[in-house]
Amino acid sequence: PISYTRLVKSPAPQVKIRFILSSTSLTWTPDAKGRFTSQVTIAAADKGKHDAWKVNVVRVYAVSLPGGIMPSTGTPTSISFEMPYRDANRLRFVVRDDASGHVGSSEIRIDPSRTS
């Protein structure tokens, strides 16, 4: 699932996005502290006034599970980030597991009246 938790219109319009993924959908490697980490690339696009998708942001994230937790179907992981908001009520995301190359996508509608 994907959700947005906050839409801020000033001083610079931003929206906070949160993905929740099954930990088995990513490729994990143990780090020096014994925690499992994964690297993902997220691309986001918004639908403008003329119904054309326009790339908004592309970022690479390192995701980790809390110490002692193993990846399993019952263990979710989440990724949260803020991105610019350009008065578009539809956002599309592509998430790529950088180790395996697997790709998933999702789309969300933003309610402009839900601002903080």
C-alpha cells in the first residue's frame, strides 16, 4: 500500500509519501551491524493540468530492517519521503529493487483540501 500523510502548501508545496512493502519483495544483505539492508530507486511522476505525466523526482534509498528482524512474509518494511507538490491530484510511483532489478508501480490520488 501507498499513502500520503501530509500535504503542505507553504512555504514550498510538498507532500509526504509512505510506502509499505512486504520485506520479501526486496533483496536484503546483512550490513556490518548485522541488520538487513536493501537499496531501492523510486521515481515519481505527477499528472499535470493537460493530462500528461511529468517526472517529479528520482531518488535512491537505503532501507533497513530493525536489528534482529529477518525478512519474511509477515514482516513489512516502510519507506517515507517528501517530494515537491505541483497542484496535481494524481501521483504515480515506480519502485525498483536495485539488487534484483524487480520493478513495481502504484498510483495515488491527492486530496488538495487535506493540507496542513
